Amino acid sequence: MYHNTKLTGMVVYPNDPEYQQARMNWNPFTNAFPIVFVFAQKIEDVSNAVKWARENKVPIRMRSGRHALAKDFSQTNGGIVIDTSHMRNVTLDKKNGIAKVEAGIRVGQLVRMLAREGILAPFGDSSTVGIGGISTGGGITAIQRTAGLISDNILAVTLVDANGEVLQVNACENSDLFWAIRGGGGGNFGIITSYTFKVRTAPSKVGIFEIIWPWNQLNEVIDAWQRWAPCVDVRLGTILEAFSKANGLLHSQGIFLGPAAELEKLILPLTNTGSPIKVFVDEVTLLEAIDFWAPNEPLFDTQNTTWSSTWVKSSLPEDGIAAIRTFLERASGSESNFFFLNSGGVMNQIPPQETAFFWRNTRYYMEWDASWTDKCETQKSIKLVEQARLQLKPYITGSYVNVPDLNIKDYGQEYYGDNFERLRKVKERYDPENVFNFVQSIPPAHICDEKDIDD
Ligand SMILES: Cc1cc2nc3c(=O)[nH]c(=O)nc-3n(C[C@H](O)[C@H](O)[C@H](O)COP(=O)(O)OP(=O)(O)OC[C@H]3O[C@@H](n4cnc5c(N)ncnc54)[C@H](O)[C@@H]3O)c2cc1C
């Protein structure tokens, strides 16, 4: 099919001095030993890498921001990693509210650059997450209730497919793939080299708040937050983080696309809960709000982490909150936590079948993780996360593909709900030989069931 394609771009082999740095992901638990990294400088480098991998029968992983949360997603032993992180150009068409963004840029760099131009774009809670991975899996953010998910703002992508060919993907060209890449998750259909996003004019000021409680008020704080946050004014995006008992803090914060005076009234149900040890409300510029929400942080974490994620459609009963408490009492790592983000507004108004992102109509998103440094804590941490999922099972729905859990066996249903079968058909059309195949990838339609992929 191909003949002696050469790798181009910045190529790093195991004996090169750059190799150890190249194999570092944010979560050290996901680091592997690939046989080569290609840091693409331009789209041809990506095409050549795909062709080379197929000629040499080497498994492919694609990577941008290195924030994959589970093993085998963006690195695999013996594979090639095609990394777009050196491709970071941004072109802004302010008049039409359109930004064309290369996939290697990180969320923080992009949203700060746009904010300086008076432009608002969705941003998550970490500056160093890559646009390449977050956008195609959905992209949940503080402003999703007014702007939708990051994937809801994709107008087009350029992608290198399983044959190394460059495809333009938008509502008119390859429209089935356009549907699939808006929520279908990274790594499945091809290497996205650039996204075109719809963006908005930024408000001149926004409200922010932060509240901290002592850990022992956990039950009442979770209950108050979960009853209030999904129904509050859609201009308010808010999270709640309940850290391990060893850490000892409960923390909520939010961004309000409106004045602080109004925000102060909106958060009364929270400030009136328990006895907060800190309540902070302010009115700031968008740039300051981004620094508050997604401060600059190190590219790599020192702790290993293992995760699970889900959506909640009705408030958790006492038993559900008790399961959270048990997890946080047992999880010893200081970073272990339960994290909640309110849904609603635009995010829930888009029909579940309109894009591949299925989990609409929810009250909030919830994820939890256990962290550890000592190797002998690995199995205990994985078990703890799974036990919590089992205990919460009666009250939760689905899971978020960007925060994957390798213990979920029916991952197709859990990540994509009723959209899974359609995603498999799109996969069949664009990658029938299942070249882009990893631990929880979407199988082409002709493969009988997910178990066949495992075998
Ligand atoms: C600290 C932290 C904070 C987070 N905060 C948020 C948040 O606020 N909101 C949210 O929605 N998610 C959040 N996430 C989850 C995040 O969306 C996923 O981890 C995402 O997949 C990371 O993308 P990446 O490019 O950084 O990672 P990578 O490790 O580079 O890739 C992750 C996945 O995307 C695929 N991928 C990467 N680049 C491309 C590409 N160019 N084309 C196609 N596929 C590609 C990879 O193959 C892999 O499957 C967070 C993660 C971390 C670690």
C-alpha cells in the first residue's frame, strides 16, 4: 500500500536524550514505553507518521496535551505516538466570531489569548489540558450552561485519517464524521490537526465566588449544593470539590456572567449552609476570572491517579452521599476527591442525538479519583474508585469519555449511550480496519461486540 515512508518532524527514539521527557504524561500512571515519538511540525508530518506506522505495523496513539487520565489512551508500549503539541497557531476572525486553532495548543494559552482580544471561549479547570483531546470528547466547562460544551462550538476540523489522507470535516464535507467528532472522544477517527470554533464577545466584567467549609460538614454541603446548583441562574457555572478526609477541605467556586451584587444573592443557599470558613465574592475581568478558575500550573503531576466519572439526573439520596463519605474517609492521597459541576442551560437544550455527545438532560457531572505515590497503594486505589462506582450505581447515569474508567466493561454504552451504534457506523466508514484501536476505542460496526476487541 505504501512504500518506505520516512518519519518527518521532530522524531524521538528511546536512545535519544529527549525520550524520558517525551514519555511523561500529566498522570505518571499513564506513561508507557513507545518505540518512537513524532512531534509533528506540520500536517505532512502527521500523514507520514500514519503511513509509516501502517507500513511497519506499529500501533498508533495520538497525543496533544498529555492529560489522558487512563493508561493506553495516548501512549502504548511498542507504539508510535503522533504528537501535535508543537502545532499551536491560532487565527481569529473577530468580526465573524470564528477562531481556527491548531490542536497542539493548551486550553489556558488559548483562552487567555482570546480574552486579551475581548473574546470568550469555553475553558475547563486546568490550563494545561490540550485542546486536541478535550474538544473532541466534549469539554465540560464553567460556562457550558451559556455556551454549551467545547464540542458544541466546533464548526470544522482538519483531520488525518487512517490512510494518512487529510480530510476537511464540517457540516457539508464528511458530515457524518463531523457529527462523530463532536463528543466521540479522542483517538478514534484520526488525528485532528486543527479545530475551527465559534467564539463570543466577552462580557467586560464577571462575578466570581469561592466558599470553603470544614470537612465534617460534608453531608449537608453536598446536599445543599446538589439541590441548588442545577437550578440556579444559567449564567452561573459552579463546582464543588470534596477532598479526602486526610486533606480536610470542602470547596466550592463559580463564575457568573453577570454582576457580583447579583451573584451574592444567588449564592445565599450555599453561604447559609453549615459554617463556611471562607466566603469570597468579587467582580473581575475575564482574564482575571480565567486565572481564578484555571490558574497556571505545572504540566506534570507527581501523584498517580485513577478516576471514574458520571452524570447525575436526580439528587443523590442519603445513601449516595454516605458512599461518597466512605470513599473520602478511605482515600489516603491528599489529592483524592469528589468533584461536581452543574449542568443545565444550553448544555441540556441540545438534543442528545444532535452530536455524538449523548449525556444531556442531567443535573450535574460528578467525578472522583484516588491518588497515590507509593506503588503498593496502586491496587487499593483502583479498588476504592470501583467500590464507590458500585455503591453509587443506582443513582448515576453513564460516564464521560474524557475521564475514562478502564473497569467499565460496557464502555460504549456508558460513554455514548444511544449514540454508540451510530458512532460504530462512522468508524466503519472512516477506519474499517480499526487502525486507531486502543483499550476503549470505538469498534467498527462489523466487529461483533466489544469483547472481540478485548480478545
Ligand atoms: C488536571 C486535569 C484537568 C481536567 N479538566 C477538565 C475540564 O475542566 N473539562 C473537561 O472536559 N475535561 C477535563 N479534563 C479531562 C481532559 O478533557 C482529558 O484528559 C483530555 O482527553 C485531555 O486531552 P489532552 O490533549 O490534554 O490529552 P492527551 O493525553 O494528549 O490525549 C487524550 C486523548 O485524546 C486523544 N487525542 C489527543 N490529541 C488528539 C488529536 N489531535 N486528535 C484526536 N485525538 C487526540 C488521545 O489519543 C487520547 O485518547 C482534565 C484532565 C486533567 C488531567
